[in-house]
Amino acid sequence: MFAYIRGTLSDIDENTIIVENNGVGYGISSSSNTISQLPELGEEVKLNTKLIPKEDSITLYGFYNKEELKMFELLLSVSGIGPKGALAILSNMTVSDIKFAVAGNDSKAFAACPGVGKKTAERIIIDLKDKVDIIGAFEAKITSDLSGKKSALTSNVKEEVIEALVALGYSASNAARALDKMTITESTTTEQLLSDTLKQMSFL
């Protein structure tokens, strides 16, 4: 019904964003990640929204970008996850964090979010395993780092780095998260990338 709302950022009350449009103030529930990206009060903002009606209420949810909205909808498709739970996850994990946790079977990452138990965390991984694009996340990062240049680093090399880190005792999701923070150039070698990623692991 509402694909997005554009208006003036009027107020922020905990996890609710107030956007004024044509004299009407819309209360929009959102995540901490989206709230951290908002402009100053009084400036224009655009939020991608989803309206969820219930028997006793109608709630509008909004996100700074479409990627987070899509992840919100994917989380809602998981048995046992409602809007409140999905927001809790998105407030504690970025979209990339969620993708890496699913790819690495890291249920502990989800269980660390408020209101998410062990069984629900495992269900998230099962239900989203075939719905998230972990390789796409890596490719987007690499494309950004190379400013449009073609990367010489193949998917096989990336997988080898993650496998090496897992063999050293790190979880696949933490390995993927650390690799995502690396600056990759056309001259980057597997050995160099593994060494740099190991250094990054010490900060996670």
C-alpha cells in the first residue's frame, strides 16, 4: 500500500521515526541501523515502508534502504519471527552480518539478539539458507573497492580463504565478516588476503 514515504524528519522516539508529509505526522517503526543513518531533524528523508495490519493495530515499518526492507520481509517469513523480532535482529546485525551468519550456520549470532532463542536462531538459518546471496555480497564489496575495475580474485580464492580460517578454528560467519572488511585490489594474492584477514579477526 505504501511503497515509501518522503517528508520532513520531525522527531525520533526510541525506535519510532516521525515523518511529516502534507501536515500529517507518520509514526514509523524502524531499526537502530536505519535510525543511525537518518539526517538531522527538520531535513527531508525518504523511508522504504511496509504496512502490517493486525486485529488491534496497523503499524508502518520503514527502512533507509531497500536492502534492509527486503531483509525485514525475509525475516518475517521465518516461523516464529514477527515484526518485533525482525527489528531486534536488524537493530543488532547489519544485512551483511545476517547473510554471513546464515551462510556460516552461525546460529549464535542470531541467538545474541534480544528475544531470539536457540531454536528460532536455528530456524532462521534453515529458512533463509536458499534466500540470501552470500557470493553477491562479496562481489558487491569487491566491485566497490575496485571502483568498477574487474577483479582478479575469483570466488574459489575467497572460498579458500574462508576454509583456511575455519580450519584454524574461526566460525565461517566471522571469517566472512572479516573478509568483507578487507580492501581488495587486482594485485591482491591469496596469501596476502589470508594474512590481512587474520589480522582483522583479532578485532572481531
